[in-house]
Amino acid sequence: MLALFLGAPTLEALEGEQEARKMLSRNGRAIICAVLTSAQKAGSETGIPSLRQKMEAWRISQEQCLKVLGKDGYSLRYRYRYSPVLALEIRDENVITRLSRLALVRRLRADQQGSASLLESRQVIRANQAQELGLSGAGRIVAVLDSGIDVDHPDLQEGILEQYGQHFLDQGADTGEDFDDDNGHGTHVSGILASRGNLTPPGIAPGASIIPVKVLDRRNVGWFTDWAAGIEYAASLHQDDNGISIDVINMSLASHSLYEQSCNDAHEGIAGAVAAAHELGILVLAASGNNGSNDSLALPSCMNEVISVGSTLDISPGTISTFTNRSALLDIVAPGENIVSTGNTGGNAAISGTSQATPHISGAICLMLEANPGLTADQVIATLLATGTEVNDEVSGLSFP
């Protein structure tokens, strides 16, 4: 049996192996993702496998790896549902050696950090006109992956689905049901999306509901492994038979590294979760990041099935914000400068960033789906891109709706 999984000795190191060894030597532990080959499931050769079939193949790969790996020298942080990836905390270099000898291990990927991509703007995207027609996003559900939500804020209390709130922090070492916002970023983003308008301006979709998924800590920083787990959680809520149907995943998150091309191969756990959400009909949005690049985007906005969102001036929608990352991969822009929304102490705050632009689009999608629940995800995207005012960007020479 072991011969099926152990590769022949080779002088070529497994991709990421040396980095994992250096991290272990430096820190006494290494949090890595072991990216596996996908086990073939019987019957899938004759056609495109379903999501359930792919999940079963990935489960088998994970089971095989863990069985051969043994139980000593590491602990399992995350076992992802939507990709053949295991997030491991390694404490013994022998574990890295064993992984390097397993033929079903494609690469080892060190965990990385990212952060938050730090309403009068309703008129700019014409949300006020939709609201005047009686639309509020009622019945729509958005999973907000961020720093949590101030559950006591009077503009947000009504819209939070508290029973489904979760947190994924510290590379899987800290998970659970608490989602209280100890930074304020997630509260601000959630208010732009769905503030009820008691103390702050109404959100774009003031009737929508929010599932808070906390993946950023009090410093507004989070790890890729936790982001992948948060996306998986939202997608699994939608997929499982529990009466919850999620329309949008809003990620005002951005990696520190930037990518000029599609970044699907930069983190298989995130990419797999995003692909599963897309296959399930969930629209996934992410902020493009605030580095001011004119040829690259942050992860996860650079992934193929993510709607990437940049920022424009609130009072001048024809001008791209100087801080916005933009490239040919950027899908759409929305107001993101000096946006007044819910603050973490029960009042309001004005913050700028592509983080603030992203929930404008999530809210607009909620209004669209309330007006026409039969729209598919692809139809929503096509409508957004076809009907937006074209904004020309002098810096990059590109234009965006």
C-alpha cells in the first residue's frame, strides 16, 4: 500500500520544502499547506465531475496522506472541503521529510498574511433610486469576511444572523462562534452594505441580512489559511441542507503581495473554496487593494472567479482613487473615499479604501436579486459590467465600469 504513495528518491526537492524547513528552524514550528494530487473517483472519467464527486476525491487524497503521515510531529489545523489541501502545524523536521517522499504531495506552501483593504455614495451608484422603488435587499444574505461586527450597533443588530456567525483566526488555532469586532473595519464595511439608517446613513441594501465571518484580528490582519476556511464555511452553509441560501460573499481583504496575472495558483485552498462557491451560484467579491498599483491586484481579487472591486472618488465618480490597485483584471469600481458608515462604538466613522467600495457592489447585487430572484450569478455579473458608467483611468490607460 505504501508504494502507491511514496515517491522514488530524487535529488529535486519538493516545491516549498526548503522554505518549510527554514521556517521550522527559525520559529520552532511551521504552518504550511500541503497541496495534494486529487484522487480519481470512479465514474468521473466519462464526464465533468460534480462538486460532490470532486469533494469525495479530495477527501480520499487527504485520508491517504494523513494515514501514511502518521500522528506524530504535527497537528492538523484545517482540512479543506473544496480543495485537496491540508493546513498543518509542523513541529518536527521529519514530518517535512515524510511529506517530501509522498508521491501524492504536489507542493508545500507556507502560510501568508494579508489585511483589510482599507452615505452619500448611494446616489453615485443609483441605489437611492432602487430604494425609492421599494427595494431594500430584503431576503438576501451576504457573508461578510472581515474583522467581525459590533453586534450591539443599533443600525446592524436587526440584520445580523448571529446563530451562523463564526471566527477563523491564528492559522486555525482559534476558531469558534464569537465574531465581535475588536478593530472596527468589519463593522464599517457591514454598515455600507446593510445599515438600517437609524444613526448612520442607510446602507446600499438596508434590508439584507449578514452572516459575520471573522478572519481578521484586532490589528486587522489575517492569514490565508483562515481566509480559505472562512470562504469554505460560507459555501458549506449554502451547500448543506439547513435552509440558508447565501447570495454573496464580501471580502474586503487584500494580500500584501500583488499579482499581475491570475493568481489562482497562489493559494489552492482559497482558489478551491472560491471555485466551489461559484459553482454553487454564490457571487464572490473582493477589494483590489490599496497599493496604488497600475498593473496588478491583491489576492483574492486576482482570482478568476472573484469580482474585483476598485475605488472611485465619492463626489466625482469619473476619477479612480489614487490608492486603488488596477490592471486589466479589475472588473468594476465603486465609491470608496470618505464613506460614512457604522462605527465600532455605536456611532459612525468615515473611512476610505477599496474595502469600502466592495460592499457597494455587494449591496447593489442584493437589490438586483430582490427585484429579480431568477437572475443567475453570471447574469448578475454581466448586468453589472454592461450597465455601469465607464470610468477612464489616465494612470493605467484602462477603463472600468
